[in-house]
Amino acid sequence: MIAISPLPPLSYALHADEKISHGFFRVLGEICARAKSLPDASEPMPELIHEGRVLIKRMRALLWFAHPALDDAAYAQAKADLRKASSILSGQRDLKVMQTTLEKIAKKTSKEKERVALKDSLESLKQGGATNEADSQRGKLKRAATILCHLSTLMKKSTAKTAKWPSPSKRLKKAFRMVCEAEKKAESSGEDTAFHTWRKKAKRLFYELQLTESQSAKPKRRILKDADELQDTLGHHQDCVVVVSKLCGLNIPAPAKGRVVKLLKTRKKKLRRKSRKLARHLVDEI
């Protein structure tokens, strides 16, 4: 049996029996309410940081969906604020990404020199991240939550009552079209930055699908799963890029760094092939 990605909480999805404007502000309020509660929640800090980052992504997707109805200046300010909130929580995420990526490669490596190089890299990484205290992370989470709550106020003040709200189906079509365009650019250029852009478009499509799940008569469970797997695979590709960029700061010999970089390049090639296959499957589903 193939596992299907779970749907988001109903509070984070537009309802078929409500006006788009009402649904927008309801979801906006739910995201902000949850963000405000995170710093005082009892769950482990890594889980709270992860949820905070997911809420930022949901907010970004929600604002993109409603862009045609929003004031341009307020929308631009919201995008800048979301980038700031994301950067506040990115440090811990990058540390975890590096550790997880190196551990995955280590499990599949049999050569002794490569295993030693990966082990040295992991040890150096853990030593460098030892100063990340939970209290410091909680403070960052609170700062990011404050930004999200401010955005709710900004949107309520800048959205006119006469605004023309978008059609969910049209926004989904545009989101999917942008994913296809980003894929073509990534394949033609082969640049890591282009693959990162493709990843961001695929991630947005995934959250737009979740946002509009109950607004569509066509079942999207399978499409949701495919979009999630595509953005996740492209995310693993970007993780490799992040690790390579951070390796120069690790206290390990140059030959060891070279071996790790080579392993990361091999992993990137495999992930690119998998991404192409998933993209073709997603096109067939849609």
C-alpha cells in the first residue's frame, strides 16, 4: 500500500462553502495564532523550529494565492518580512541539514577513506554547533512569530473591501505553470541556483494544493503526494549545495573535504535524475 501525504489541518485550507476573502483572513488568523503559541509550547525545540518554518511557508503560499487582491506595496513588504522571519530560523535548520545529509551518505559509503572523511566532517560540525542553546532558539522563534503576527495586521489594513479575489483553479494553474517553467530553466542551465528556484516553485505548488484542497471538486490526494515528493527531493538537492558551501568552514584536512565534496556531487546527480522522473509523473497526474 502506498502512503498518501496527510491533508493539512482544515483550519489551514479554504472551505468550499465560504467566500475566498473570508477564507483568506480565517487561514491568516489561524497561522498567526499558532505562531504566537509556539514559543511557549512544550514540544522539543527542534520540532517547534520546524513547525515555525512550515508556518512561514504556509503564510508565503497564502499571500501568493491572494496577491491579485492585495495592495502591491503591502505585498512587497510582507515578502520582505517573511524572508526576515525565515532567516531568523535558518541557522539551526542548516546545522541539522548538514548533519542529516552527511549521515545519509555515510550509511551508503563502504570505502574507508570516505567514511573517515565523513566522520571527521560530522565531528567538526557537531563541535561547531554545540553553542546552540534552547533559550536562544526560543528567542528566535518568538521574534519570527512576532513578524508573522504583524503581517496579519498589515494585510487587514491594506486589503480593500472591493478587492477582486482570485479563482483557486486559476491560481493553481499558474503555480503549476511556474513549476514547469522553473524545471526547464534548471535542466537547460544545470546551475544549482536554478534547481533551487525549481524547488521553491514546487514547494509553493504543494502548499497551494493544500490550501485549496476543499475548494476543488477534483480529488488531489495523489497530486499532493507527487508534489510533496518532488519538492522534498529538490530539497535534498539543495541540502547538498548547503553542505558544500559550509565545508570550507569545517576544521578538517583538505583531502577529506575533497572526498566529501565528490560524494555530495554524486548524490546531487542522483537527486536530479529522480526529480526529472517525479516531474514527469506530476505532469501526467495533473
